Amino acid sequence: MADFLAAHTGLDPEDWAATRALGHRMLDDMIDWLADARARPVWRRMPDGKRAELRAPLPQDGVGLEAIYADFQRLVLPYGAANEHPRMMGWVNGGGNAAGILAELLTAVFNPNCAGRDHAGIEMERQVVAWAAEMVGMPAETSGVLLAGSSMANMVAVLVARRAALGAEVRTGGVGGVRLVAYASAAAHGCVPRALDMAGIGSDALRLVPADAAHRMEVGALRAAVAADQAAGLRPFLVVGTAGTVDCGAIDDLAGVAEVARAAGLWFHVDGAFGATAALSARYRPLLAGIERADSLAFDFHKWMQVPYDAGCVLVRDPAMHLATFAQDLAYLTYAERGMAGNPPWPRDLGPDLSREFRALKVWMTLLAYGADGLGRVVEHGCKVARHLAARVAREPALELLAPVTLNIVCFRVVALSDAANRELVADLQEAGIAAPSTTVIGGRLAIRAALFNHRTTEADADALVDGVLQLAAQRAVLR
Ligand SMILES: *Cc1c(COP(=O)(O)O)cnc(C)c1O
């Protein structure tokens, strides 16, 4: 490398043969590594020595790719976040897929800047957005843009709702003294208050409406809260329905929430980060009734739809309002009648990013490779494994279910152990490499939370989780 760089100013090799051979070997190794996932422990802590090895001064001379790849295999690959593993059950993580892996390679070669301009990447993103709208029953003209994830998608939706409520002046003058108020379920994701914070409205402007025993926003309480705020001279502008709460997968009565929003003249946004994917299943789609009435929807392709990270999406029913929220007139980025600067509107006028990666290809290839029905079967499979796990928990006297299972998330605890000990138990399971659930708090109790998002997870994996919990809990009970 060093010799080569002395003689050339570019970065391409003189001869691609070595790159080609290494690339083939990497692909073979990575496919083996994926195929062997089940045989490995779900997670291994990266040893301190290897962390230290990663910390090195800025390299001055280039190193051969062979050596770099050897470092990757030694220092990186064994210490991943485990998303490929069938017994990864923590948080909300998709498992990736073969079409998505190959798409990432093609994306890196194609390497467009999807800020905009006239190229196939922009057309493909529009197609993916149209598929998303079709999936949830929103109109064909629905606008949308791909983003890093639902956190950004919820943020964009809050900004469009803010623009709709206060007009163009809000973009130049800010919210000023207007006391905007938004509403979401007490079970809403933390990125919703943060979006209000980032939008300059403040997270205190979010009313957390109580949820019922099924973790669904109480529509009556929502209606009463809006009326009280309007009577007090505040400015209600937005209600966020949740389709799939992060704790336990509850789905708000979206039709009921839509009705309150319509009656009060509020923007109706849905956070369907993973739950919107249930629209791909004929069995679970009815739970989302009302989602098609959303003014905007945030959801992720990288969760239940298994697209490699990252790929989130916001849909906005009113394309003109979406554009009016972000569009800028800049001499160096202006649209042209023809040539490369044609093809408006560009994604850079639909969200906060200018330079953007080509996320659409991996989404497009995943949807084409498996079809809506294939991904719908992944949804149904995850829910089936969750029901199996919940039934097993119910049968085990040592365990207690903490929340109803709507979709693919099961929250439970070991009855005999304290909250602290249940939390330790989850770390024990992860460190033993048996399974990797996460934790949350349900009704004041620490919950062991198993979220069945990975398409490779089977009922036997769910049983392995319970067996591991019971075994490690017995050890803890003995040790106490
Ligand atoms: C995951 C999640 C988010 C955040 O999405 P990211 O893609 O992680 O930014 C928001 N809401 C819910 C309900 C989620 O599950």
C-alpha cells in the first residue's frame, strides 16, 4: 500500500486482482459466520486487552487490506451486538437478512449521495416510500423520506406538525410564546419527548395520558386532557398514537385516537416503530385499524422487517406540508429544468439531512426478495414464539407474566427474586451466552423482557431462555 501510494494520487489499486480475491474470501467467511450463529454463545464481552488494541494513534502509512481484515476478525467480529443470533431477544433489534447483506455491498459500490438530484437512487427511495404507504393503507400521494430510525422519523413528524400548526413563520421566528401542547400515552417511547425537546417546544409540553391495564392510551382521558388544555388557553397541536409500545407491544386504539384528533383539529401522528410492520400480516393488521388515518407515521425497516441497520421512515399524508417544513432555496443546491440537478423534490427538502446514504436499496431488495407476505410470516412467527414463551411462563410456578402479550414481546419475572436479583439474572444470562433478553419496568416491577424480533428465533430458543432463567435463578436462590 505504502509503495503504491507513493506512486499514485488515487486510492484504487493498480491491479484489482488482490482486492477481488480478498473480497471473495470475506464474503465466504461472513456467510459461514452467519450460518454458524446458533453454535456460538449469543454474546461475548470484548476483553479489555482487545479494547486497548483498538486504541491506536492515527495511522500515518497505509496497511494492507489483508492485515486490516485479520484485525477485524480478531478484534471486532467476535464481540458484536448479537443481532444475527437467534437467542438475541433484548431491546428491539432486527436480525438482518441475506438480500440486505448483498444490498449493502452494492450500495457501497454505487455510493450515491441521496441528498437528491436525478438518479435511480432517488426514484428507488420514492418507490420504497410508496410501498410503505400502501402497506399501512395511506394514500398513494403520501410523501416520505428514509431516515436513521424512528427517533428521527418521530422528530420529523413533530416538526411537520409544528409547521402545520403555526405556519411558515415558525421556521424563521421559532415557537415564541405560543404554548403548544402534545399528547401521547404514558407508554410512549422516550424519543417522543426528546423530539419535542429538540423542536424547541420542550418535553414538558408533552402530556403523558394514562394507559389502561392493557397498556393502551385511555382515549377518554386523552379527550378530557385536550379539552382542559384548550379551555386553559393552551394550544394543543399534536397527538401521538403508539402502534407497538416498546415495553410490551401494546397498540393504542388508533381509530379512537384519530377521532379525538379530528374533532379537536390536532395533527394525528403514529409511532409505529416496529408495530406498523404487523400490517403485513392479515392476522394482526386489524389491530392497527385507524393507522391509515394518520397525518404522519414513523416506523423502522431495521426492526421487524429485518433490513440491515439503519433504515427508518417517516410518511406524511400532506406532501405540500412535508415539503413546506424543510424546503430551502439555496443557490448552490438549486433545482434545474434538466441535467443532474433535475427531479424535484429531493430528500434534502423532506428532512434534516443533506448528504445521505442510499438506504432504499437494502429496503427495496429485502421487500422484493421476501415479499410482503414473506415478511408478514416473520411477524406471525415472532408472535407465535411469543405465545409459546408466554404459555411456558404461565406453566412455570417460579415465573410470573407481567404484561399481556399483544404481539412479540413477553415480560416476566422470577417470583422469588427481588427486582435487583432479576436484573442481575439478565446480566448472568447474557454473560453466560445463553440468551440475551433485556429489562424494563412494568407496573413498578423489574421485568425480564424477551422481544422476539429475530426471524431465526424458534420456540426451542424461547424454551432455552426459560431453562436458563430457571437454572440461574436456582443458583442465585441457593447462593442467597
Ligand atoms: C425503537 C423504537 C423507537 C426508536 O426507533 P429507532 O429506530 O431506534 O430510532 C421509537 N418508538 C418505538 C415504539 C420503538 O420501539
